[in-house]
Amino acid sequence: MAQPDDMFDDEDYPAYTMGRAAEMTGASQDFLRRLDEAKLIIPVRSAGGHRRYSRYQLRLARRAREMVDQGTALEAACRIIMLEDQLEEALRRNQQHPRQS
């Protein structure tokens, strides 16, 4: 279990309420709900059932909002972001494993 001080540095810790997440990303709460429906970001639910977002999820939401604002359909933006995220992870893993000759 993460210690309280560690949580501030953990980009995956669900620290932000939906209202705060909307404010920080410049998106509406409805937009965040639509990202959840599209499975781009799946927020953690509090004991009371409220959505809680991490900094990582907020970055994805901000990127989706920017793409939609530029004219990309929401579904397409979500798919592009998911693929970019998968590629970044694959490249990171590839760099961790030295090539064998």
C-alpha cells in the first residue's frame, strides 16, 4: 500500500473528482463520461460511487479534448490515443530488453 506522501508522486493514484478533472482538462463532465463509455479512461469509483481520476487519465482526457476540438470524431480520437499509448509502452519494453546477437 502506498504511503500518503508517495501518493502525490504516483501519476496513477485516483486523486481527482470529476468536477476537478473537468476543470483541469478544460472538458465538460459529460465529455469525461463519454471517454469512460468509449473505454479510453475508466476512472476508479469511490466507496460512494463517484468517479476519481489520476493524472495519467487527465493527460489522456486533455489529449482527446484537443483532438475533438480539432475536428476528430470522439471514437477516432479515443482509438488513436489508445494505439499511441500501446506503441509507447511497446517501445519502452523493447528498450528495456537488450538485443542479443
